[in-house]
Amino acid sequence: MRVATFDGEKEIRTLVQRLYDIRDRGSEEQFRRAEEALLKANPVLADLSGVKNGTILLVPEVAAVRWTSEIQPLESATTAAIHAAQLQLDGLEVALEKTLARQSDEAKKTLEFSRSKVIQDLAEKEPLLKQRIPEIRKAAEAQLTTLEKLKTSRKEGFGSLRNEFARLGRIGE
């Protein structure tokens, strides 16, 4: 079995033309057999409007019909999909790391500001502020603790995911 990706075709005939090299006599019969085989292997193609671009399609063999260069062996498509997922994982980890760092910086600045002379002087004049400062500090410290736990979980979780992708990449070797 080979695979290809859906590229937004509006008609099944256009998809068949892209995936199968049909130019010989009896081409209408070959088109019909290729279309039937493609629909049988990919029932989702019965309604092309519901198929998302990039959807991986199984492209079955059809007697006396060759595949076009669009078709890949299942193994190379699997490897490509794993690699693409790994790249997405890397991007997600970087984005999460930046978000956690930014939130940590904000919590640290809140703590620093709550201890500043300006706030302390103002708190002496404003009883409500003086009352709220310990609550603000406690919340910022709790947020820092939570963020540290999230950083540890992120490292462990993304490490586990990377190990699973590596394991998937070795299947069939």
C-alpha cells in the first residue's frame, strides 16, 4: 500500500488523475477501477468537502495502472509524519517555555515591586494597600511555585513524547 496527501481536490476524478497515471486505451475503465479502489480504501472521500488538506490517503494498487510520482511508500510517509510531529512538538515546547519564563518574570517583578520602598511608603499612608500586600506576595509566591512545577512537568512530558516519537520511528526497521 502507498500513501499520498489530500490537496483540496473538488472532484474525485481530479484526485484520481493526480494519483494514478492513466493514459492508455481503456482509460475510462481504468479511471473507474482506480476511483472505486480509492473510495474503498478511503471512505472519507465520498464527500470531498469534509476532507481537510493534508489528510493522508491510502492509495491502493490497481491492475494495469501505475501510480504517479505523488505517491510515497507507507514507510516514508510515516517517517515524514513523525518528523513533522516532532517539529511541531519542538515549536510547542519553545512556546510553552517562553510563556512559563514570562509568567515567572512577572511574578518575580510583582514580588520585587511589593517590597520596594515606594510601595512600602505608600502602604503606610493607605491601610487597605498595607493589608493587601501580604496577599499579593502570597499569590505571587504560589504562582512561582506552580510555575516551577510546570517547568519540571514540561521537561518530563516533552522528554516522554520525544522517546515515543523515536520508538515510533524505529517500528518496522
